[in-house]
Amino acid sequence: GLRLPDVPQQETVNDCGYFILEQILRALQLTPGAFRMLSKASADMAATLPWPSQKDVARRKARLREALATLFEAAEDARNTDVEVLLKADADLRRRIQASLWDGPR
């Protein structure tokens, strides 16, 4: 397979999707100008970007597990499994779930 130099490699056989998710979440946190610049970057330039490490992925996985546990608890308390309804009704829940996905400025 293709292996770029200085790009962290996953240490487990099942973290590929989490690495992709982490990279997507990082891209979504860019400013519009930075995102436009990234979209025009060459492959060589993109290879120099900071890639998520196994530690970053492990941290994100833990945050996502916490978010899911929080959602399940909220659904049980509200006796409602509609995530959209739960998030619209509870600003604190919405903030906690967003925090599991977002590292950028608030």
C-alpha cells in the first residue's frame, strides 16, 4: 500500500475510520479561507499537514464514547430516542455533544 513519509500509521487494525473521521473533523474546523487554500494544495503540500496521531484518535474515540453514553442517558431520561429532538430541547446536551466533535474556537 501507499505510505507517505512522516505520516503516523494506525497501531490497530480497526482505527482506519477513526483516522479519517479525525482528519475530516480537523478540516471542518478550518476557516473558510484556510479550507479554500487546502482544497488547492498539491499532494506534496497536503503531505506536510499535521496528521492525527494514534493518541489523537484514542482521545477522539473516548470523547465519542462519552458522547454516546450521554445521548443514551438523555434518551432514557426523556423517554425519547429522537436525537434531533433531544438536542433541540437541551442546550447543555447540545454543547456536550458538540464538544466531542469540535476542537476549534467556540
